[in-house]
Amino acid sequence: MKRLHRAIALTLSGVLLTAAMAGCGSTGSAQDSTDRTIVRIGHNQATDHPTHISLLAFEEYIEDKLGDKYDVEVYPSELLGSQTDMVQLTQTGAIDFCVASNSILETFSENYTIFNMPYLFASSDAYHAAMDDPEITDPIFESTKKAGFEAVTWIDAGTRNFYTVSKPIETPADLKGLKIRVQQSPTNVEMMNLLGGSATPMGFGEVYTALQSKVIDGAENNEMALTSNGHGDVCKYYSYDMHQMIPDILIGNCAFLDEMPEEDRAIFEEGFALVNQVEREEWTKAVEAAKDKAQNEQGVQFLYPDTKPFQEICMPMHQSLLEQYSELEPIYEGIQKYNEQYPTDAAEGGTEP
Ligand code: GCU
């Protein structure tokens, strides 16, 4: 089944790439049989995931308001390829939008590195307030325009924590000698190695098999990975060390966005805001349900270690980031203001409820 899925995905992304290279209009957008512009959106989550639900709300909204002109198609589950493939397809205009983790976007623009910093946000409230502030996000979101794509909204992906097949992680020392899957981003590799584990970067779609075949000893992600991606079938310990709050980003092809009539663009902007709103509402419910299922059906044990030792090891990364990219300093300072306003909430993750 997995092989069939991959074959379909490869064929689809191959077809799209060929279409883009052959040049099908300046934006690469295709027309359906009623001459409507087909708007293709790809992502890597399953159809029960808040990301998919929010994109279906977008599809419905656009087709309700502009259904005579646009036909929105949402492709879940890496059907159009891995996130990195999909970003490249969006860049060329072979597809119009995709959802990419902020992690992998740092390889397209270094500005994105800031949101990948471990322990950047003091609490979920600080994270949400910062991500909702255009003064913080605009300079980052617009930084890939020259590369052909831009971010149109952010999507909550909760907090990333370690989970392992057989060894509970209570302190950073427990990570020693363990191969832990991380996203394909230099920041994540550095973080993992600093914490003492052996960073094993790979695409999201490969993690389940790697865990099952013991190529890796664990991974790190939000709670949804346990259930929606089945990682909780293999990993029995989930430790709330709270190392990152990394948003997902909905990115769009610049030519497609810039060339549409102004009044259409205004409706699309409303649609992007709806994606953010619907996903955040769904997220809270989905995480609660995922924790319940992981604990009661998959037998996952949730651990609440002291987060400070993890944090202390990672904090020097902030200084190095600012030394390397001094232009990010005002954004970093802006985030600190939200951290003061919304300090760490003891009830959140790090402490047993
Ligand atoms: C989360 C995130 C995805 C990302 C995945 C990963 O699920 O929402 O965008 O691809 O983590 O770890 O790769």
C-alpha cells in the first residue's frame, strides 16, 4: 500500500514538474473543462488532521465566493511529494500552494531560522501573539519572494517533544547514543547533537518505517504524530521537554498571487485568514483527542521532565543566531516582549497536569 502510495505521489509530482517545465501559462496554473483556474494545494498530513480540515474550509470558501473562476484541489498525505518537493513545485508554479514546516524553509531563506530556535517562545500564548504580529512575521514571510514563493499564513503545529521506542527521556543524558529523527534543517541537526543524541534527518513520510525497523530509536514532534501518523504504535514514551514550537507555513507561488485580479486576491486573503483560524480551533481539539488515544489505546506513557536542563544546553544557539544574522535582532527583541507579556505557564506541557 505504502509502495503504491509512493508510486502515485512520484507520478503526480513528475507530471506536475514536466508541466511546469513545458510552461503552461506564466503561473503554471491549469484550466479545468469549464475554464476555471485549477488551484492545487499540497500538504503532507492525513485527511483527519487539522491542516487538511482547514484547507477544505479554504476550498469551500473560495469556491463559494469565486466558484465560477477557480477550482481548488487539496492533495493530502504527500501525494504531490515530500515537503521539500512541494516547496520546489510551488516555486516553479507547477502547483500554487503547499504547507511546509518552517524547519525546511530555512534552507530556502535563512530568515526562517529564527522560528526554528529551540526554546524561542516562553509559552503558547507568546508564540501565538508573536506569529499573529505582522511586524514579526512580514520580514520573514516576504523573504522568499525572489525565490518565487511567499508565505500567506501560518498554521499551528503545537510543541515538539521527544518520543522513543523503548527508553524514556527524563534528562538530556538519556538521549546519549540514541538515533533521533529530526527534520531536514541545519538548526534541528545542531540542536539534537548539542542535546547529546545522534541527529538523523529524514522526510516525515519515512519516519514510521524507520522507527518500526529500528533504524532510529525515536523522533520528536507534536502529539498528532503519535496517532495521525501511527508513531505511537511503536514509540511508548513521550517526554514533554518542550524544545520547539515550530509553525507550519502555507506558501503560495508569487506569480499566481500577483497576477490575479485585485478583487480575487482580497477574497484569497480572507481565505488564508480562515485557514489559520479553522486550523487553530481544530488543533486544540485534535491534540486533546490524540493524547487520549495515545494513552488509552496505544499505551503511550507521557512523561513530564524538568525542561530546564534541556533549555540550558540549547540557549547558546540564540546568541549564535544573532551573531550570524544581526538583521534578525529586532524580530528577536519583538518576540522577547511577548515572552515577558506571556511567561511560561507551569500548567503547559512541562509539568504534569
Ligand atoms: C509536523 C509538522 C509537519 C512536518 C512534520 C515533520 O507534523 O506539522 O509540517 O512535516 O512535523 O516532523 O516533518
